[in-house]
Amino acid sequence: MPSIPSRALIPRRAALPAAVLLPIALAACGGSNDGPMWPPANGAYSAACTGLVASAKLAGTTLATSYVAPDSKRPGGAATGAFLPGHCVVTGSINPRVGVDGKNYAIGFQLSLPDNWNGRFLFVGGGGNDGVLRDTSLSSSISGGTPSPLGQGFAVVSTDGGHIGTTASFGADPQARIDHAYNSYDKTAVSAKSLIATHYGRKPDRSYFSGCSGGGRQGMVFSQRFPDYFDAITAGAPAMRVSSGATVAAMWNTIAFNAIAPQDASGNRILSQAFSNADLNLVANAVKSSCDSADGVADGMVNNTKACQFNPAVLQCSGAKGADCLSAGQVDALAKVFTGPRNSAGQALYAGQPWDPGLAAPGWRAWTLGSSTTATPDARYITLMVDALINEFFTPPDLSFNPLAFNFDTDPARMAAYSAIYDTYADDKLTAFRQRGGKLLLIHGMSDPIFSAKDTVDYYERLAANNGGMASTQGFARTFLVPGMNHCSGGPATDSFDSIQTMVDWVEKGVAPDTIAARALPTQADYPNRTRPLCPYPQFAKYKGTGSVEDAGSFVCSEQ
């Protein structure tokens, strides 16, 4: 992650108005009877931070604060974290209670308030089953290309989604299910804005949301349920159909891969060995041979995604399985997975996956196959998605459910009740968000193995159809596909980009993103330091015909 500038290098916001700030800190801050100023006199930032607990007006909420001095690292933060500007860390607990399952619950949040505030508020989304507070001193959850928003002067908040712990066992409590669906994000956003106003004496000038995966779903929750909360939302790999589609696909894929996996001495399948790394590389190279040059140059990336119509049957062995071909079972499994789940009537239950060379990357394997050498699988389809399915997505929960026995005719109906409050694919108009002037960035990796980029494209095309067409819709919502990228980051991709600055430029300067500058980090094994323009769908990065394929300047966004 890029280094965070020191406090001296962060621009100070000029002429901040007077505020009724922190009565408890008046003396320490050198304030007068007219009320303290921000910044506090004599630089008494630590006292102002301490005083926030007493001056905040949040019913049913307990608060604790700690002050991080300028040019230091946050205690308990990432070991590799950079030095930070001075800031106040507020930890909050909203509506603590005991659930019907006897467990303690509350909506937890962490809010970082920089001394040198730039007037902006950023809500950083979570992911997985949540249950933890994201470190608000770090970058956003999409790519690695955003310098610390806190380091830039944003006030930043995160929430645990209303429970503690990364499993979905909270699904036994009805209120915890509601909190995780939408309520915790509402309460956290409202509380954070109130604390900002108390601390600085003024509301944020602009409010932004950035999240990926479950965080992307949370962004869509705000665009639909709370459309006036944020000026712009970035929703990366948005889990819009996680409770009704993507989890169904995870079960479909697991069954298909497990059926062809080799057996151990006891006859149990070893899921990870359904495909070797060499097998996946074989498929990735075949995809490149078939689709790579459709963007004007064979550079290892499939930019012209619509033109890629790969058929894995070209890899099927004519005889015994060899290093240069796939077995009939492997070809059939790939065809099933990339087509997507179906019921017995042939109806699609979720989008299939796009063919992309990123399927050979570690991030794709981690979700689909895992790396366990035993019959106890460690693929995230099992460790994460089954956990969510049996505890939260099924109504009522079914802890004894066998994912290999998923019934694609009847089991999706057991997920419908929770989907109605949790999933965000149905509202394809966003009327209130658009009328309010909100901006939306959808970003998705083409080799995302859990939330298909095809599903995001389908949503965006429906959104465009309901908002006067693609050109009209691009005035408030744009979609950017990232060739090669796995789930939120990783893969043979230019997966480092600054989506937060893109939002700021769109909202505050009126500069709509015709491209997003992206690069591969120097440590990436495939294309280190490669740069590319990410293009707004339906455009893609097309080679101009001259220039280095490692340089973004050799490409132009095109629909042809």
C-alpha cells in the first residue's frame, strides 16, 4: 500500500467556522465562554478527543476514545501500517442487548476523526459475514491503489454489522439478521455523522461510501434504502444476489467439482485435486489463445469481454488424461460451472462466470477448490458460503444441512424470505438516489469466482433500460470491469486504482470518469508495473496499434 503522507504534508482546511464543540474540554483547549474553536486552541487535540464521550448526544450508545499522536502508528494496527496524522479513534456500541440465543449483541463501529479534517466523510464497507471492525486508518476495501483516506483527511467509519465473530452463527437471532441485512449500516452512518458534527462543529461537506463484496452489497443498500446518505457510492463486486443466487452457484460449483475429484483410501473426495494448478493454467492459456487478441493485441489480458466465447471442449483428451488436455469429466464440470446453476426445468438460478485467464490465479482456487490435501475441504465455497447458507440465508436456519445434497428445485425457496431484506438486485431504478444527485461506481473483476461480473453487467443493463438508456444512465452510474482480477483484487490484472479519488472528482469537480487509471503492483508475478485504462462499460481497452503493451497510453476505450 502506498505510504501515508506525514501530518506536515496533509493540507489543512482553511477558515473552519466556530463550533459548540466539547464543553468538557473548554479549559484544556483554551476556549472562551463563547465555545471552543476547531482546531482547538493550543493544539489540544487529545483533550478534544477525550471530551467527545461526554458531549456526544447518542441515545443507547456507549463510546470510548483514544488519541493517536501525529506521525505515529496506531496501537494494535497492522504491523506494516504507515505513520499517521494525528487523529481521534472513537469506538462505539449501539443498542447493546441479549439475543434470543443468549448471546450479547450490539452494533459496533469505529470512527477515526483526523485533526486536519478535509470536510469529507467516508464509510468503509465490510465483507464476508462481517463481525469485525475494519481498521479505519487503512485503505478502502477495493484494490490496493487508494492511499489511506484517513491520511488524506477523511473522517472514516466502519461497522461490524451488528455482531462479533466472523461466523454466521448470529443467524439464530432475528434482530441480528435484520442488523446484518441493513439496520447496522443505517445506525452507524447516522451516529458517525452526529459525532462528526459534535467534534468539528459542522456536518460533512460531502459523504462517500466504498466497499467490496459484502461491502459492495452494503453500498447498494444505501443507494436503495437510504438514498440521501451519500453523495457517491463505490460498490465493488457487489453481492447483490448473494442470498438468492451466488450461494446457489457456490453449491452448484462445489457439487460439480467434487463429483470429479479423486478419492482417498476411504473413498472420500479430495475437492482441491479436481484440477491441478497445471490444469488451470492449461485452461487459462486456452482462453487467451481464443480471446486475447480481440482487443487488438495478444498481451495476456482479455479486455474485449463480450467477444470471448470460449468452449472448454477444445481441451478434452482424445484418450487418457495427459498434461496437455483435460478429462471428459473436467470439461463437463467447467461447462457446468461457467454456464451457471439451473433447476431441473432448465431455468437459470444465477449468472454463469465469464471466461478469463484469471481462473488460474490463487484467488480463484481459494474460493472454488481450496488447497487442502485431504477430504476436509478448505475452499471458501464451503468454509464461508455454507456457513452463511445454513445459519443466515435459510429461513429457518438448518445447521445439519449437507451442501452436496442441495436441491436446486426446492432449496432456493428456503432462501427467498431472507433475500427479500438482504439482497439488492431487485431495485434496478434507483430513482431517489438519482434524483438526489448521487453517483454510483460499480467495479467488478472478470475472474471473480463468487460474484459473477455477468450478474453486475445484467443489473447495470437493467438500470440503463429504466433510466433512459446507457448514455443517460452514465450521468449518474458507471460500471468498470477489471480483466484478470479475482474477488476484489488479485489475479493477472491491473488491480491497483484509486476509486475514492474517482468519486471525489465526479462529485466535487463534475468530472465523470471516462477512464480509471489502473496499474499492476511491482510485486505482481504476471505483469509487474503494467498500466491500463479501466473503461466504462460497454467500452473496453483497445490497443491503438502502436506502443508498448505495458503502457496505458497505448490503449483507448472503445466499443469496437
